[in-house]
Amino acid sequence: MKQGYAQGRFLGATLLAIIMCDPICNAQAQDWAKERLNKSPRHGEWVDLKSGERTIKAFVVYPERKEKTPVVLVVHEIFGLTDWVRGICDQLAENGVIAIAPDLLSGQTYSDSDGARKAISALSPGQIKADLDAASDYALKIPASNGTLAVCGFCWGGGVTFAYANENPKLKAAYSFYGPAPDEASKVANISCPVYGFYGENDERVNATIPRAEELMKAAGKKYEPVIYKGAGHGFMREGEMPNASEANKKARDDAWARWKTLLKQL
């Protein structure tokens, strides 16, 4: 009964994330992201993970450090595990942590970003949680890991990140980027780590969920620190990295990274 309730709670959170993800936020061509990734000196690799009866793919990038390091689980956008998301893994490794991004669409094919969106929407909450659990378990067993685990996510993945913080007590921090925040007490009751939110000013559909989450988190005695970046739109972490980025999105990305780097050092 308890497991069914938990799955229902996670279902509600992931459905909200799908609904709230900006339909005009598209993956577009990402040659610039692939070029940056190809030039990286850090070691990145694909690994196979067992998730129940399934085998899924995950992309892992290691920092160039002599010490054991924390691991950050990366939940991709509604467009799947794109070159930009793999680039985020590399940038996390550049900042001293191991990054692992499970491909939640492992084994599926789609021709464009709309196809990926439809495929994501068809995933069951149980499967999403199982895949994230599989990646988390793998991450904690990486020899170069120091046993500290955090999670981040973007757009759809930002909503899933907040929801997953309520499901995995091993997490030490959650970084939710412009994903919908929880709207019910049951969706925050089990959160045992601080949640840091990153939001664009021009994204009221998502931002409208923040005040309720602040109330719920405060009432439950949880730490939630949302920051809204002036002039930025939804998806500013990716949009701000594009060659034709607007000044507002570029500044928001730079400011968000500065904040994030400080938080990563606290793991």
C-alpha cells in the first residue's frame, strides 16, 4: 500500500513536469554543444545499467582530480539525452564532480524533438524512478566516488528532480532548473536534502508554482532556496550557451553557474 502511494505521488509530480514544460522550448541543432564536448580533455564514457529487467544507457564524465569526489545525477530535458545535456555533464566534471546522466529513453528511437517529447510523456513514473534509482546505485559504487550523491535536472528534468528528492533519502542536494515545484504536502514530506531552484523571470507558468512550494517546504521544515534570474526565459541554461544567445539568457546562465559552482563545493 505504501509503495503504491509513493508511486502515485511520483506520478503526480512527473505529470505536472510534462504539462509545465514549455512547448516552444526546443532542442534545436546542437553542433556547438557537440563541438565543445569533443574538445574536452576529461574522460567521458557510456555505461550500461540494469534497471529491473531492462538495460539502460548512461553517460558518465569524470573530473581530473586526485581525490574521490561527489557524484551528481543529471536528469535530462523532455528532449532526451542530447549533446547539450552530455555537455552539462562535462561542465560538472570540469567543476570537480563526477556526473552521470541516465538515458531515460534508452532503446527508443525518435526523429525530432517533438518525437522525444511524446516518448517522454509516455514513460511511466515507476520506470522513471527505477531508472533514476539504478543510476543512483551505480553512482554510489563508482570507485572514484566519495559516496556523496546529488541530483540536478532541467525543464522536465527540473520537475522530476524536485520529485525525486522526495523519493531518495541518500541525496545530499537537489538542483532544480526551471521545473515545476511541488503543490502538495505529500510531495515534500520525505525530502531530506536542501533544494535549490533556478528560474527565469520570463517563465511565469513555472514560477507560479514557487510560492506554494515555499509554503509547503517551510511548513515541513525543509530547505528550499529559489532564485529568479532577471530577464531570462525558460531553458536559459541551454539558450544562454547558444552562439546567438540573448544577453539576458547569457547573463542568467553565467550567474546561475556561479551560484551552482559555490553550491557544488559544499557537497
